[in-house]
Amino acid sequence: MRKTLIAIALTTALGASMPALAGETPPGTADASGQETRAAKVQNLEGVVVTAVPLGQTADQIVQPVAVLAGSRLDDAKGVSLGETVSSIPGVQTTALGTAVGRPVIRGLDGPRISVLENGLASQDVSNVSQDHAVTLEPFLADQIEVLKGPATLLYGSGAIGGVVNVVDGRVPEHAPANGLAGRAEVRADSVSDGRTGMFRLDGGNDGFALHADGMRRDNDSYDIPGGTLANSQVKTTAGSVGASLLGSWGYLGASVARFMDHYGSPAEPGDPEEGEAPVTIKMAQTNYNLKGGLVEPFAGIARIEFNLGHNAYQHVEYDGDEPGTTFTTHSNQGRLVVTHQPLAEWQGAFGVQTEHRRFTAVGDETFVPPTTTKDVGVFLTEQREFGPLKLELGARTDRQTSEPEGAPKRDFSPTSFSAGLAWRFADRWHLTLNLDRAQRAPAEEELFANGPHDASATFEIGNPDLDKETSNQAELGLHFHGDVVEGKVAAYYNRYKDFIYLADTGEVDDDLPVRVWSQADAKFRGAEAEATFHLAKGAGGNWDLRVFGDTVRATLSHGGGNVPRIPAGRLGGQLSWSADALRASLGAVRYFKQDKTAPFETETAGYTLVNAHFAWTFHDDGRSQWEAFVDGNNLTNQTVRPATSLFKDVAPLPGRNVSVGLRAFF
């Protein structure tokens, strides 16, 4: 951790020491036609409106640490899983079971502490129940992906105590394209799994009506790793949606229906034909119905009312060969109402209510979590005001959550959260932020009630129905610099948990599976992250940028309890990018350091370096449509990659060298 902190400090100091050159045009400035180029949008992500936060603010206006992937930066980062896609963001990594499964890990926290959202509503899959369950959100169909780092319980409740990842895909259109029709399409093939992926999106309409349609298909075989092929790592995905909205000066009202289907193998259970053991595969399907609307200035004193209602039906079946095993299902209803008021005594803010009713069942030989009904109602308030160079954000939330398993007593929880944030712009290009959070989380159903084998994850899990809610007290200090030549930010945080819930390895074996027990103890998380972009040159020969970043987190249990399991390794990375009128290219490397701060019975993780490259050629751009051919290279030095965050790192390394080629179209 000390080496990573030193590297982060040097990165930030170097970025801050470079002078801003007068007369340079900041990246993202509109050209003579009033339109931003695609390359400019990539460098101007701080100006993208973050929809996961009220008041229509950009990332740079929000005191809480926020990151956004959009434009060609999102195109270059897209992976099979959501976790893989966002793992290039400082402070964010991913769990992994092959490439099909990857849930985001934010500052060492994952599972039920990270809320995965689609347009502000929870994905309602069961990816938080076990690391072998996939997220039912498709990065290839996203317009932008927003990451709120640190406690976000204020806005999204108990399951966001570690942060939020919000996929924005516009399936309920809020406006029509300027010229009446817009869309994009992509096809690609990769070498590591003989994989093929295709997607499309169409949006159309006028001032009074808007339509949306999208779809994608992925077909990847088992992928190559150094020295061979990882058996049973194949994945096939189909997803799509249709949506429509009524539009007007009053706002919008729309609905959508979406379908997600996935069929993938579990590399942790590849089977053994010689012993007559069949491989374990998982087949899942989800249907989402969404009703969403926004009213502009409906009443005196109210600037905007937004509501979002969702109904979800999810099922996945775990197969041993052709024989169906355990079936997981969820049926859920959720709603969210946010009311933004007009400025009141110079305070701007919003208040709202969020509800959820979820029925979870697991039926079969491996029913390791009993059928459980979870209900939650939460109300929240967030306010902000500027005092000259100072900006103050305050917020509070209270929830009432019940978890009722079949055949066992119901548990009731009342988590509450408070937050305060302060930003000080002490110079034109500098601002300092301080965030203080007290957040609480109610235990999830698997933490409370698990008891039995789970073949797909090769785990025998035991829950604890007497777990208390956990409480996080976090302080974070951040420093930002925005210059014409250099942009940089650094953050350090300290998080003290009371009654932290974690999955501990016992070293015992039951039913030929390692036994892991949900346990509770006080814990401390501390870490730092930094990122700087140097705009090295801009001229007739193209634009050159250098991005460097690093992050580290250390987590320990109190009273000599040792290390928290599966904490990400520290990282240090850099990427050199070049762009001209029709071409863009980049070459980068990320060093993942050795993770030897492990929990009992957890193996150490060796360090490795990932070298990646991207090249794109825009061979047609007439102002109405744009065609782009691209080549992406990942893990070009063919390293053996075992993420410290994965339960399956010792049996399922990530892919070796991979080259993807494809074609994109925008119109």
C-alpha cells in the first residue's frame, strides 16, 4: 500500500506542478458549426449531466466523488460484464467468474453494498446474492455509465452504502432527436473466444412523441488463457427493448418493456467427462416493465416532479449438464418519486420517497437461501447552497425495511443516513472537497438466511439470522485541478464500520465444498485514489494526451481480527492517446500489485501488468452519419490474470491476449 500511495502522490504533484498555457482552447469546446467532435466529448466528461443525482448537475458540480463513462471512452472500455466495463475508473474494480460475470467493486466494497441501477431503478437480479450470478444490464446498450463513489444511501437506500453504478440507456425517451431520427449500430469479433457481438439502437419522434428500440446479441465460446483454454467459460447473451413517450412543454410520460437472456458456463464447475461429471451452466431471463415521467413546474414553488415505476420478473436455472438444478426467481415492484423545489432562501434541493417489494425464491437441491419477502420504504431530503466560493450540501434519509423468510422469524430494520459535503473553490482552477457521511445498511437475505451448498459458486454458505444493521462513518478529502493543459484530482478517505458484515472462509469442508460463514465485526477501510490527464500537444499533427491514475485500499477487522477478505490490489496505470480528424489511437498499461494482505484461508494474489491498445478510423462522416472501424487489443502481453476480488481467482483466471475488430455506425 505504501508504494501505491507514493505513486499516487507523485502523480498528483506532477499534474499540479505543470502550468496552464494561456490561449489554449479547453477540450470539449464547440467548433465553428456549434457541434462538439466525438473526440472532444471524450475529454469533456466532467461536463456530462449526472442523472443519478438530482438538480441536473455535472460531475464537476457535485461535491460527492463521481465518475462518468460516455462517448468513445465508453466505447473503448466496453466489456462483456458491467464490472469489467467500469474497472478503468480509479477506485473501481470488478469481481469475476470468467467474463460472463463481473459486478463492480467500489473502494473494496461489493455485493449488497453496491447498488446497480438502470436509469435510477435497481436491476433486481440476484447478482448480489453470489459471485456466480450475472448482472442483467448490458454495457453495449448504454449511453453513459455513472459511478457514485462512497456512501450513496441518502439517495438510494441501504444497498448503496458503498456506492452506485447507474446505467443510462434512454429506454424511456425523455426527448426526441433533433432531426427526427438517430441511432447507432456495432458489430465486432474477438480472437480470444471466437466471439461475435452485434447491437443496434434507434430513436425517433417529434415535439409531441418519441420512440425507442434497441437490441444486441453476443455469442462467445470458452476463452483462451496462457497455456490453454478455460473450460466452460462460454457465454451467449440476447437483450433488447422498446419504449415510447408523450412529450410537451409540460414534460414527458413514457413506458418501456425490456428483455434480457443469458446462458453461460461456470468455470468453477467445468465437470469431468472421465468421471461422469457434467459441467454446470446457468440460463437466466429477465423482463422489465417501466413507467416513467417528469413534470416541469407543475405547481408554484416546484421546479420539477419525476417518478419512476418498475416491475421485474427474473429467473435463472442452474444446470448440471442437461439436468435442471436450483431455480432462482425474483418478482419485484419498485417506485421512486423525486420533487425538486424552486430556490428557497438561496437553498436548492429535492425530496423524495422510494419503495420496493421483492419476493425471492430458490427451489431445488441447492436451496441455500429460503424464499424471502423484502419490503422497504424510504424518504430523503437533499439541499445545497453556495456561500461565495463555498458550496454546502446536506442530506438525510430514513428507511423501514423488513425481511421475512418462510419458516423463520421476520427481521425489521430502520437504517438512517446523514451526509454533509463542502466544496471550496479557493482559486479559479482549484477546489477542495470534504465529505462526511454516516450511513447504515440492513443485512441482505443471503447474509441473514443462507444455509446450504451452492454448486455453481463451489461454496457451502451459512448465514446468521441475528445479524445487526451495519453503520459506516466515512470522511473523505479531495483536491481537484482543472487547467487547459492539466486536469487532475486526488482523494483520500477513511471509513470506520460498526458491525461490518463479511463472508469468512472457515477452512472446513461440507458436501465437498469449502464452508464460508457470514460474520460480523467492526472494521476500518482507508484508501486513496488519483487521476491526472496531461494535454501534451494540440496542432495539425493531432492531439496528444497522457492519462495516469492509481488507487489503493486497505481494510482490516478491529481487535486483531485480521484482514477483510477479497480486497482489491493496488494499481498504477497510464495511457497515451492521440487523435486527429479521422483517427484516434491509444496505448496503455496498468500494473496490479501483489495482494498479500489476505484473510485466513485466502490465497495471495500475484501482481500482473495489463497492456491494452485501441485504434479507430472514421472513414465516413458527412455530418448526418459517421462510420468507424476499430481494433482493440487487451492483455497484449498474455499475462495470467487472477483478480484478488474474485472467489474463483485460483480456478478461473481472466482471458489472455485478445484482439477485437469491428465496425460502428452513428447517424
